[in-house]
Amino acid sequence: MSRDTCFIMSYGQREETRLEELYTDTLMELLNDCNESLGFMESLDEFLGDHGAFNPQGETIYVVGDAGVGKSILLQKLQNLWSKKELQTEAIFFFKFRCRMFSIFKDREEISLRDLLFKYNCYPDHDPDNEVFDYIQRFPEKVIFTFDGYDEIQEELNILNVPEVMSPDDKAHPLQLLISLLSGKLLKGSKKVLTARTGIEIQSRVIRKKLALRGFLPSHLKTYINLHFKEQEHRDLISAQLDASPHLSSLCSTPLFCWIVFKSFRHLDTMHDSFHLPETCITITDIFLLLCEVFLSRSVLPAAALLKKRTRCASDTFKKGLRPLAAFAKLALQGMETRHFIYSEEEIAECGLTDEDLLLGFLRPVSEYDAIGSPPAFEFLHITLQSFLAAFALVLDEQAGPSSILKFFTECSRKTQSSCLPSGFCIDPKEKEPFETNEHLQYTNLFLCGLTSKAHTGLMDYLMSPVVLKKKRALLKSYLSTSVKSHVHGLPQYDREGIKKVHVLPGFLWILRCICETGSKEIAQMTARGIAAGHIKLNFCNIFSGDCIALNFVLQHCVKPLGLEMDNNNISDYGVMQLKPCLCNIKEVRLSVNYLSDSSIEVLAEELCKHKVVEILGLYNNFITDVGAKLVAQIIEECPKLRIVKIGKNKITADGGKHLARAIQKSGSIFDLGMWGNTIGDEGAEAFAEALRHHPRLTNLSLSANGITSVGGRFLAEALKENTVLRIFWLVQNELNDDAAPHLAELVQENTGLSHLWLINNQFTVKGIRHLATALTHNTALKEISLKGNQLSEEEEKQFVADRRLRFH
């Protein structure tokens, strides 16, 4: 295991890079069974432990993430740590499987669990009496399984309507054995790690904990640059080019794309006099064209030429390498059409590929099959590369009619559209429509749009008939235009507070991505005109920073002010940079739970203060510090239409709280402020007390979970006696005790108009509650004082049943 995992093979054909020299952690978020965040995993030491586990009966750790985000290399890292006895576990057996391996078995083929483990995995030489297998059955807790790429076999499992295997001695189809292992019917108590692309759901009862890989944050990217480039000159150059290209930085938050960009830079920089990464709007198509250029340059240049730098001409490289490129593309398309990811030597030869072509890097050997005596087998370097090459084949094919390029669009359109919402239930796989989660087909469509775009006309005209290319481009443009109209009119809409709101569906997101890849301003403008709603909801849509390029490409053409709700996604600081051009027209900015730092707030402050149209600002649960809080305060002061600000659960202390309080004091428009879950303490509470004293507008305020003691409570109570506007005041989960009760009682007795006072989870005893109860008899406006979770017994609570406005439950 140590030997097999010490080199990175996820993105490579040969043993080129040691794992320990390049592996970089990504952002790893823990989720519950409703896909709500439980925080972040700080170290792989916590991976197999109880941290983040929400279902003690489950045995599977489910790891999800987008294409290229690093799921496979994470498993390799775990395997490598285990082999060196550095993984926090007592397991002494580790079986690693790639799910696509299960697709090679024939429909009626049956094997035993022992065969699955020992013929298709670790191949023990000396176990004639089954001692090892018997030990595993007696002590399954000593075993770890990893299954990589569940999404690649999901459709095969959907149509597999057979019972689970209950006995380890029974023979069954390998897919049945997989299901039985995951569900705990076989080797119950063993640990399982399963990976899949985002959006693939499995039964929640088998999941012990769930992890979502979110890609590189800026700090991760900096680490990756330093590992990838040993020379400081190259580190500085690549950092400068990334800083100068927000588009490229956004795409590089995905580790696979980042690896391609860095690999291309290193290779092409050594070959050519001057190589710089693209400065204009770079797309995913550009990234994979770069990778193909690197691979093809290995064949078109003689070895001696590699020692001399020369002027780069990508078109010549593609033209000279067209024969093997077209052959690889043909193989990729055939596999995409049949959901086939592993190829025999015969299949490869039938596409016209030679042994020399295999050395270019597009394919790599599949080691799992060599050890069991099977003929050599190969797979593409990454399934997204296969999607790219399949698109290349569809574009290059001049024999089939132009409409052939729409075949995967048609298949993807069959899927059932579901809104982007968190799910508290796991969908029964049998109820899913075909192609609902076949993201590799969507990527093929995306690459079709990129390859036929005008930006790549110069290259593609060099490789095929310009007349045929023009026909295909026109057909694709017509299809996208029609699809946009259909999607826009089909989006679910509802009215709220007089504003028409629309829920975006996953299919529409792919349409936006395709439009951006085409670079067609005409289609983008038409799409913007078609969005009749004044508010777009994109919550829980798994939007990453690169998607913000596509959103901005369309939304910047919207004429009327628009509400944009993007809570619970993965846009990060890079994504906010991409949205910058369209912020001039966004009146509602909701970016809660999006891993934003102060850098994002700097961008927002610059744009929102410049245009002054923003009315609602949602930044809950990000990484905003006092530096960002000061910038939010600037937005509050300078934007006269701003009514609602939600900035809870960040990293704001007393200093940031003071800036926000002073801004609130000056604002005549703010009526709702949410500060739940910061640490402003008593100093911050005192500053907010001054802001509240005579505020003419603020009606809703939450200072919950801010470390406020009775000292701060006294400041707030005294100030609120002079405030007749505030209606809802939350001081939940602070450190208020009986010392604050008399001051709060005076506030209650003052009858200022306050209607809801929440004091849940504080430290009041029956003594303090008596003060509040007495004062409440003099108050007619207050509808409730919520006191759940304080220091009263059930018997003591009964003393206050006469006034139902005192609520303990």
C-alpha cells in the first residue's frame, strides 16, 4: 500500500510526483443528514473519528464534491497515511476499490466476498486455510474499505433490483456485494469511505458522517503554488498572473483545473521563449486545450527540439497532432455513449491508436486488472478529460449531420428538474430519471459550446472545414436560445412582499455555464431580458467561484435592479470578484455561508458604496473579522436604501462591534440587524446601547451568542428605556444572570413598545425571573419573554404559569 500510494497517479500517467511533495488539503466541510453545515474538518486525524458523525448506526463516511475537487487524491492520502501507521485508526486491513471496476463484470457473473477482497484487491500469497478471511469476519472493526466514484455506477445500481447478500459465503454479482457492504449486511462494523460527485444521494441510514470537499481557498492555493514551483521566480510569476486574472483564480480553486494550469505553465514555459497564462477571460475549455497542447507537444517535437526554446504556435501543435487527438476523441465519445470508462487494447487499436500514442498522457493503465491476470486495460486521465475529448469528436465529425452535436443536450434534458434546496430526505434511487446526475454529459455539452465559440474559431478552422464548423455553431446557438426561453418561462415563481421571485433549477445553471462558454453576448442579453422576476434564488445550488463568471456574464445585462440570493454555496472570495461588474444593479445581496473573508467585503464595499442601490445585505456565517466589519459599517453609513443586514456567526469582536454600532447610529434606513454568534462582549454591547438610545428606525435586533454578561445587559436595558421603536430583541445564549434582571425589569415596566424579548439559554434563576414577572404586570405591549434554558426547575417554573407571556418551553 505504501508503494502504491507514494506517487500521485490521480492526474498522471507515470510515477512523476511524490504524494507528500504536492498533496494540499482542501476546505473540508462536515454536513448533517439535511446537508446543513456542522463546521469544518481541520485535519485528517479527525477523518475516521466521531467528530461530525450524525448517525451512530451508520458505517459509511460519505465524501462528495465536484469534478476535480480532489476526492480520489484524498483517498490516496488516507491510504498512504494508513500504510505508514499515521492514520488515527486501529484497523489492520485496508481494501481500496474504484467503483468503475464493478462495471467490468458481466450481468450474470457471480463471485464470493472472499474473491472480491483477495482476487480483486490485495492478492494474499499464503492463506490456504482462510485464516485471514476468517479473522476479518470475526473482527470486521479492524477493516477499512474505500470505494471511489459511486456516481460512475449509480445507474447500474438503479436497475439492479435484487436482494442484498446476507452471508459472506454466498456468491452474488459484485454490485450486490458492494451494496451489502455499504449497508452493513456484510462485515457489519467495518469502516467504509464512499466518494461521489455532488448531488448524488444515498440512503441516509447507512451514512455515519458526510463531508463535502469545497476546493482551494486562497491560503490553500498559495501553499499549492509553493509546492508546485520550487523556484521563487516562478512562484512570483504565477502568483502575479493569478492576481491579474480573477477568472483564472476562480477556476484554480478546483484542484484539477489548478493542476492542469500549473502543469501547462511549467511545460510550455520550458519549451517556448515566453509563455504567459491567458490574461483575458479564460474558460474551462481553455484549460483543457492547454492540457491537450502539452500532451500533443510530446509527439510533434523531436527530442532534440525540446532542448531549445522556440516560438509557441498552439495551432501548429494541434494540426500536427490531429491524428492521435482525433483517435483519442473517438474513443472518448464511444465510451461516453455507452457509459464505458475502461478500455481494452483491442478497443484502443480499433480507434487507430498506436503504442506510441499511449505515451502522450491522455490514457493511463488501470493497475487493478494487471494483478489478477487480466489483459491490460486503460482509462482516460480524468473523466472530465474524457468529456472534453468526446466534445472534440462531435465537433470534428464532418460525416454526421450538424445536429449530431446536440445528442447529449437531448439526453440531459430528459432529467427531472428539482429546485436547489437542501434535502432532509434521501431520494430513492429507483425514482430518479436517467441522466439526472450524469455530470460528465453536462461537461461534454459545456465543452461543445466552448470549442464552437468564436474565441476558438482560429484553432478549429485550422483542424476542420470552416463551413461545417459555422453550421454547427449556428445550430448550437439556436438550440441555446430556444432552451433559454423555455427554461426562463419554466422556472417556478412566487410573489412575496410585492416582489416576483424565481427559484433557479440545476438545468438552468448548466445553461448559464454553456452561454458563458460560448462567449455570446447576444444570447447573454436575451437571457437577461427573459428574467422577468425581480429576485433570483440560488440557495443550495452548489455554485462555486467559477460559476460566478457565468452568472455575471448574464446578470450584468439586466436593466432593472435585481435581488440575488446565493446563500449556502461555495463561491469564496474568488467568486465575489467575478460578480463585481453586476453588483451595480443588485439591490439584494445574500451571500451567507459562502466562505467569504474580508477580501470579499472590500470588493462589496467598493461597489455597493459606489452605486448605492443595495437594500438587503446577508453575510451570515462567513470568515469576516473586525477588518471586514469596519467595511460593512461603511456600507451601512453610505447606502441610504439599506434596510436589512445579517452578519452573524462571523469572527467579529468588540472592535468590529463598535464600528457597526456607530454606523447603525448614523443610519436612518436600517430596521433589522442580525449579529448572532459573534464575540462583541460587553464593550460591543455598550456601543450598541448608545446606537439604540434614540434610534428612529431599528425594529429588529439580535445580539445573541455574543458573550454579553450582566454588565452589557445593564447598558442595553438603560438605553432601551429611551427607545420607542425596537420591537424584537434577541439576547439568546449570552451570560446574563440575576444581576441584569432588575434593569431588564425596569425596561419591561417602561412599556416602550417592545413586543418580543428573547432571553433563552442565559443564567437567570427564579429570583431574577420574579423581577421580570412583576414588571410584566405593568406592560401591555410585550407579547412574550422567552426564558427557555435558564436555571429554573420545573417546580419553580410553575410559579409563573399565570402569565403565559413568560415562556419556558
